[in-house]
Amino acid sequence: MAPAVVLVGVMGAGKTTVGAALASRLGVPFADTDTIIEERAGKPIPEIFVDDGEDVFRAQERAVVAECVETFAGVLALGGGAILDEGTRKLLTGQTVVFLEVGLSDAIKRVGLGSGRPLLAINPRATLRHLMEQRKPLYLEVATHSVTTDGREPDDLADEITGLLR
């Protein structure tokens, strides 16, 4: 069993919103690895970062992604940093992966300037720009398809991705 499609992209790209709409169109379940991590930890990701550190969070993330790639047959949204792990990128080989690409301006409109985002706690605009530049080659490495989300509605994006999957 494998996901119908895996969505990757930086925070604010629309993975959760578009993923839910896409799952509805495909008639499959939707899962977000960040939500699974929070449920299992019993606390939100910002608290995991503060209480346990980023290394602990990333270890939990690697385990949840590996489990979902093996057992989940729906639309799976990965946390923005999941692709930093080489093992995770290898797991995505052979999967249908859609990179939701977003520009800095739209990403900031969607996530705000750091509220609830541990990696954006200091100088959010510059940090988000850096994360986008650092991660884009990795998203492209794992992507089967890339879709630009700037200025677009989730339903429009879900329709486009549905078309790409056919």
C-alpha cells in the first residue's frame, strides 16, 4: 500500500487545505504528518520544539512519514521540513509526489509572520525566504509534478492536480 499522492512544499504552500480538497475529489482519506505527530505527542509542534527540541521532532517526523508511506492509501501532506532527511527523500522515490510551490509574498500572507511556527520565531520574513531557497532543490528532487499555488484557490489547485494524476 502506498499513498495516492504525497504533497510537499514549504509552510504556507497549501498542503493541508489543497490536500483535503484533493482527497475529497479522489474519494480517499487525507492525512497530514504534522497532525499525526501532534496527536501522538499530545501537544502542538511548537511545544515539541520548545520542550524536546527540533532533533526530537525530526525523529518523530521521520518515523511518521515512513509509517504513512508504507500504510496510508490516501492523500498525504508532509511537514515542510520532512524532505530535509535523506532517508525520507529515498522513501519518496517511486511515489507520486506533488510539490506545491509558493512565492514568499503568498506564503507570508498564509502563515503570518511566525505565529505558531517555531522556525519563524526570529526574523520571519528572512527565515522563510532562507527556508524556501534551501528546500526548493529538495522538493524538486522528490517531485513527480510541480504546481504553483500563488493567487490560486484550493479547489482550482485540487482540480489541476487531479488532472495531473490521470
